[in-house]
Amino acid sequence: MNKDLQLKYQRYAAWSGFLVMFVVGVCFFSFAKVQPPLDPNMTPDAIKQFLIDNRSGILWSIVIISFVVPLEYLFVITTSWQMNRIEGGWGLLSMTQLLTGVVAPIGFMYPLFVLATAAYRPEERSPEILQVLTDLFFFMYVGFALVFVLQVVAIGIATLADKRSKPVFPRWFGYLNFFLGVVLAPGAFIFVFKDGPLAWNGLFTFWLPSMAYLIWKVATPILLLKAVKSEAEEVKEVAEPALA
């Protein structure tokens, strides 16, 4: 494939991860109303009524999200490719980012299946069954963020390991990835807390990670576009002596 076309595809792919986050955020906050997460202490009857009242919003949100979630693969692959440039080929860090990133769409879709099951016919289900399904949804959706700790740490290490005069990513991006990894880690505690900052709707398990993730998801596409531009310049520098 023509190198210019490859670079063009990378530019398109750079924004796909942000697009996924934006669509999921709008759907879950505005239509499905499952973000912020429901109170873990919500009664079974209240959960059933919530699902009945928001059935259409939940199910149509899942339909919309299902169409955009696969675009996350483009974002993941482009990020891995730019890390590939840092390592001079596929190495431990770029492959770690790729494999953990590939899990991301699954991390979106499997919780959606559970939520769809709960909202599909809530009027026919017992409140206790619906409570189990919503518990499982939030455990998967919020708790799954732990997978990405390894991913962002790999990106951070690669960023700081880049010693070239024109690095692929700026050094501050490495520290941003480490910070995101730290704030994602408390998600492990949602399985034992029902109240407070470590519950699945808490400050340290939902709000702070969500804010950090938002910053990361905005910054990363912008930096990927700059990285693609620098790759294009490198290709041009190599090509010019050959033509001469």
C-alpha cells in the first residue's frame, strides 16, 4: 500500500477512540441514564422501576454503541503502531498495548449484553433477578477498567524511553499515562464496598478515573496526529536522498 495512504488512514483512526468515548458518554449519561452508576444500595424494587422507566433509552443506547465500539480497534492499532516506531519494531511495550487495547471493545460489549438482558423485559422479571443483572453490569463496566492499568503503564514507559531528538510523544504524555494508571487501580475495591469513595459510584472508582480518562482520550488523538505527521516527515527525509 502507498505510504501516504497508510498515513491518511492513521489520521482517520486517531480520532476513533475519542468518538467511541463521546458516543458512549452521551448515550449512558443522557439516554440510558446508567452513568453516573446507580447507587449500590438501591432496592430491588427501585431497580426494577428504573429499568421499566428507562427501557427504551437503555436498549437504543446499546444499539447505537454497538455500531461505534468496533472503531476502538482503529485507535488501539494506531497507538500501537506509533509505539512500534519508538521500539524500532514490535516489542514488549507495543505488543502489550495492542493486546490490552484489543480487549477494550470486549470490555464495552459484554457489560452491554448484561444490561440489555436486564432491560429487555423488566416487567416480567423478579426484582431480585434484575438486581443481580445490574450488579453484574456495574461490576463488569466499572471494574473492567483495571485491565487498562497495564496498557497505559506500557504507553508511559515507551514514551519516557524514547530518547530521539524528535520523540513520538512528549514526555508529559508518559506521566499522564502513569497518572491514569494510578487512578484506575482503585477499581479493584468496588467488589467489597457498597458505600463511599470506593463503591462503584464513588469518587476514587468512578468520578476521578472518568475525568482522567476524558483528558487522556482527548489528548491521545491530538498527539497521535502529531506523531503521524512526524512519521510522514521521517519518510520524506529517507525518500529525498534516495531520489537524489
